[in-house]
Amino acid sequence: MDTRRLRYLVELANRGSMRLVAEALHVTTSTVSQQLALLAKEAGAALVEPDGRRVRLTPAGHRLAGHAVAILSAVEAARLDLAPGAAPAGTVRVAGFATAVRRSLLPIVGELARHHPDVRLLIHEHEPPEAFALLASDEVDLALTYGYNLAPATFDPAVRAVPLWTTAWGLGVPAAAPAGGCAAAVFAAFRDHDWIVNSRSTADERVVRTIAALAGFEPRIAHRADSLELLQDLITAGLGIGLLPEHWPLRPGVSLVPLTDPAVTMRAYAVTRRGRGGWPPLALVLRMLRS
């Protein structure tokens, strides 16, 4: 289908009048009518019908207009992808886990506002499985995700993942905890405790179960919490223990036991759909995240 004719259909859906469409696109009303008639032949369905002295979209016209929005957006994205030297301008939709949003994304907001005011960020807080789903359905342009050395992230061939940073994790326990050391030995010392894992991702649970298996026991998963602040509240309430990143601000009543042999490390990634990284606003954000 001719994208120019699809544009006429979208404009008619938005403006409701062929005259207004003609004025907006600087053509004649006759041209709009002819192009829509040709589009109807291509589609094999009537797209407009009389409505008094005006016209309105038929149900088929409304359905095609919805498709046309997506088609025209994809064409525009493709055009921009072929012009990597263009000045960055547009909205970059990001889905990311809270720590990465705070650590990687928020620090660049001010710089974007000062030096690239035409680039806008839309931020959605999501754990990796949710972010990957949104990326696959093209509802976001960038996903900030993570994996652990003991539970590595896996990536679909349709995406490109760029490593950002790593951080060590330890075991968050009630205050007056023992010194750190061999992960299996530390876990064994707390084998009779309840354990707290993430509510929206299974990665940290895989780490807990892996180390517990090395220590020869099955951890009793009792609670699930996504927020690290809530996790600490549960620990201070005596409801369990769980993994926490090192150098994370600890609440009174919580201690962090370092883990070694094996250590637990988390790596953050910036993930995009293949072929999209050349879009100037997205390419700019990726460069800023890497630096």
C-alpha cells in the first residue's frame, strides 16, 4: 500500500473532514478523495462512507487507520535509522529495574536537558522479564536488565545487549552477623532461616538455590519482595534473610555478609532491538550510558 495514501487515511481519522485533511497536507479535497478511493481498491474494502454532507470511516477504515499508524511509524523509524548523522530528536522509551534507573539513567537526565533538549526520556520501572516483553512488542526502545554470574542473563538473537557495570552482592541478615567468607559456609550458617527473594524475577532465587545446593540444603523461600527497602524491612522484622548489593545503604538492624568462593556479582545491561541502535536519540542515550 502507498504510504502517502495511508497518511491521508490517518489524517482523516484524526481530523474528520476531507477539507481539513486537504488543508493540512496542502492538496485539494479532490486529491484526498481520489487517493482514498485508490487505497480502498488496494485494501479491497470500503474505507469511508457518507455522513450527511461529510464522510466518516467505516469499521474497515478504522481498522486500517490503526494499522497505518504503526506502518507510518515504522517507516519513519527506518528513515531515521538510515540517517545516523541527524541531530538527536525524539522520545526514547525505557524500561529498567530500579537500581539501573537510579544509577545509570537519572544522572544523564540533566545533561540531556542542557545539551539535547529535543530528546525526551519516558521511564518505566520493570524487572528484566517484563522489560524484555515490552522490548519484544516494541512498546519500549531500551531495556535496562541484569543477570548474575551464577544466574547469567540470556539474550534473544533479535536483541543487542551492551554491558554497563557490575556490582558485588552479599547476604543481608539481622545485625551482629558473622564475618563473610565462603558462600556455601555462610549459607549453611543460616540454613534454618526463612529466605526472601525477588517477586518479579527469578534470577536472585536461582543464585540462592545454587549456593544453598553447594551447602547441601534446600532454602525455605518464604517471602518475595521486589523493593530492596522492603527486603530490609522484612529482615529487621525477623521474617527472613536475602541477597543485597554491597555498598547499598543499610537500615539499622541489617548487616551485609560478604560472599566469596564463589562471589556473587550482578551485571547490568542496556538492551535494544537489533537494527534500532542507529536511531540518533537512542544512539545518544546508549553512548551516555556507556560513558
